[in-house]
Amino acid sequence: IEKFETIGELDFTHILIADYNIRLLEIAPLLPFYDIDPNKIQFVGTGAWDDDAFFDEPSLQKAIFPGIQKNKRKDFIAEYIDAYKSEPIRISTIMYDLVGLLSYIINNRHTLESTLTLLNNHRLSFEGIDGKFSFENNLIKRELNILKIDNGNTILVE
């Protein structure tokens, strides 16, 4: 932004805010202060925005980010709290999905060769807590939705 002056039309339509935690709550309100109107410029976040603390921030209303709606993991969270008496960290669903996949491989008595064939099938995806995932070139690929912050909640962008 040239010399901190943004009076007039801006020559961009989106702004990627790759921050989270308390810093996001410090930065986001400054953008409208410097005339970056969230009603004209689409704020785009990361999956780290998947936290209720950000959903009530006025400057983040209508902002979008990739993720899975929380109701998709509510049973997992409830079972985790019941078992461990604390909330799970956000990335614990990845390990849960991995254990589920390993359980499938073991229960179906896959050999090493058939497991490799299964995991290398690019047309095959697995349904996990946080949505579908597959493997490609030894990396996990997830199919994430785009969520929009809306009055303290998130809604799925279609």
C-alpha cells in the first residue's frame, strides 16, 4: 500500500492475511482503519482461522478461509473430552484419521503390496473427521471447503 494512503479505489480485490492467534485480532481491525474496507476487499485467511475467537471480530465478518465446519468434528471432540478430560488440540484429528486408516488396513489383512496399491490409487479418497483425504506422491491431500465468517459462526461457501 503506497505510503499508507488508500483514499480512493484500490487496485486489488483480495487480501491474504496469513496470521492467526492474538496477532490476527490486532491486525484485522487496523485494515479498515487504513481504509481497506472489508465490504469491498475480500479478506482471505488460512486454516488456522478455525477458532471461535475470530468469529466475533467485526472486521473479519465476511472473511473466508479453508476448513471444515466444526459440527463435522463435534462427536470426536465430545468423545475426546470424555476420555481425556480436556479438549483436543486442533491437529489431533489427523492422527485419529491415520489410526482409522491403519485399522482398516489391518482389519482387511492388506499385505505390504496391497497397502501400497491402495495408498497410491489417486482416484481413491478416504473419509476422515476433517473431510476427504488422499495420498499423492507420498503427501496427504485434503479436500477442504471454503468457510465464511458470519456473525459469530462459519457458513459454507457454495
